[in-house]
Amino acid sequence: MQATIDIEQLGFDAGAHVLVKHALAALAPGDALLVRGRAPDWQGQLAAWCRAQGHDCAFARRGEEDVATLRRRADPAGAAGQSGAGGRWRGALRTGHADPALPDALAERADPRWGLAARGATVEAGSPAIAFRLDRRDEVWGERAADLYAQAAAAQWDPQTAIDWAAPFELPDIVEDAVVQVLTYMIENEVAALVVPARFLGQLHPHYREVQAVLAIQVADEARHIDVFTRRVRLKGREPGLSTAGGQASLKTLLDEPDFSVAEFLLSVLGEGTFVSLLHFLHEHAPDPVTRQIARLAARDEARHVAFGMTHLAARLADDPGFRARLANAVQSRNDALSATSGLNEEVFDALILLAAGGLTVEAVAAGYVKVQQLMRDMAEGRQARLERLGFDTDAARHLSSLHTRNFM
Ligand SMILES: [Fe+2]
Ligand SMILES: [Fe+2]
């Protein structure tokens, strides 16, 4: 049975080539396809298209009409699948397929010639190579990346509706000032937590799209945190408080870290992990409902950021246990670099006490002080537990936890 297609009134200036191309694709190379049509000059258009595509085309008169016989060209050697009839796929690259039996398999190293193409796509020869600095699986991957992205996508919240901005409260001036100071400090930490993944995001080969997605949504999370903390600062008409040299010096060391894994360790495992404790503290002890709601929502997001840091570092260390020494050195040298700074500024520390105290009586301040001491212990123990989960022994974990920046992040 001769394969036949009738393109009716459709011209090659209106899409007829799509029908012919797909009819040809269904044939074996060398097989013939009969084409009939009625659009003005469809014969000339078809002949021109066949010349451009490299197919043979001959016309014969059958009764009242012309019929074209096309012969599908042989696929060029080495053409990738999906080639249809086109010679343009000669030498095309298939992205990421070390093992064709695994259609979505990850490459150990992503090729610059894959560029921006979807993982698994066939890339036409001659496409521009695009250099991404982070192109090795081991330096970026984490087993839970896809899962953490899915969780994050499902857990996005709208700052306008998720927080009851109109909740009635009035705080003593001194307590409101303390809340504003703590949030001012937190905003600059959130900015660092946005900038660090954003910088790596632009250097990450898109082949590792699950990691790309995690970093992208993490950046969006941090933008939302900056937004809601800023709104709370201004809720009662205040301006932001103080930003200190020591705080910014600590954060700058995170921005200056060029290695993705080391940066994930310092920022997410140690810094954001410590921030989760701070956010839980604010959720429990903040003196107003708006700050408590903000802290609860931000803590949920931060827990995911920590989880990605943990899954990435677990994979990296499983590949290369020697990398643990590099992480320990990074904590030590960061501590050395920051030894001349005062660490957590006194304003923030005192503001935390006041915020937890809720007033300036002796009893209230004493109680606030105890709560902040407990917070410091929770932070240190949390860091130590995460370090132990990454395979540091108890002494090393305790020591590294104690060397962590006094700025918390
Ligand atoms: Fe955040
Ligand atoms: Fe974060």
C-alpha cells in the first residue's frame, strides 16, 4: 500500500510542510510518499521544500491532477534520533546520556555545548557553547534536590494574606525599638542569604536543573523574608535600626567564598541552621503576633534551605571524605578572619533580651536574659548535631560549632 497524503488547499506558506514532514518521518529511508494538493502553485512550493530538505521529488499527471512522489532521503550517519529528514541534525549532540537506558540520567560532567538545552534534548551541531563554572555533578548535587524543590513550591506563601498585618497590638516604645533592631539585623542576614545562592545560580550548568530550581526558589524565599521583615519594621512607623561593621564583615566572608560546597556549609548548614533556632525563639517569645507569625513562616522556609545544604554536603562527603578537612579549615579561617570584629553586636543581643523580656522591670529582664542564654545553647547544640550528622566526631563537632561566627550567620 503506497503511503499517500493529501494536503488539500494548504500551501507551503501556510504550514503544509509540517504534514509532509511527519508523513515522511513515518517512512523508512528510501521509501516513497505520494503527495496530492490543490493550493495554487503547491507543486513549485513542494519542489522547493524538497530541494532544501534533500528529498527526491518527481511529479506525474494522474487524470485531472498532478501527483508528487517523494522519496525520503537516507538519514546521515551519526544523526541523532528525532532527525526527521533534515540533514541539519548531522553531528547533533544528545545531552546528558551517558547511559541511553536512563532517559533522564545525570552526567558526571555537563558539556558546555549542551548550553541551555533541556536535559535529554538533541542539540544541533554548531549551537554555541556556553561555559558554566559549576558543571560537575559532585560539586553541586544533592539527592533530595527534586523533593525539596517540590516541597518549596507547595509551601510558598503570600506575604499579604499569610500574615495578619492588622492584628491589634501596642508595645512599649522600648520593646518596639528592640523588635525593630532585631529585624534590622535579620534583614541584612537575609540579604546575604539571597545574594549567595543567587551568585552561584548564574554559574550553575542548567543540566542540574533540580539544584537550579532549589536555588531559584531559595532566592525567592529570601526576597519574601526581606519583604515581610521590612514591613514589620515599618508597621508602627519606625525606620530600620543599626547595622554594624562586625555583622557585615561576617556576612561578607560568605559572599567571598568561591566554592559552592563550602559556601553551602557555612551559609546553610551553620548559618541558616542557627537562624532556624533564632526564628523559633522569635516565634515563641516575640512580644507581638505579627512578628511571631513572620518568624513561624520564615522558619519553615529556612528549614528547607538547611535541608538542601545537608543533602548536598552528605553527597559531597560520601564522594570525598577528605572534603571534611576542607570544611573544618573553612570554619577555622573564617573565625581567624573575624577575630578582630565584635561578632554579634551588642544592640542585637540586648534587643533580644528586651524583646523576650517584654518590659524593663528587673524580673522581666532577668527572665529575658535566661531565655537568650537558652537560645545560645540551642543554637550551639543544633550546629553540633548537624556537624555530627555530616560525620564529624563529637569533639570536632563541638569545637567547630564554638568557632562559628558570633553573628549567627
Ligand atoms: Fe531567610
Ligand atoms: Fe534561608
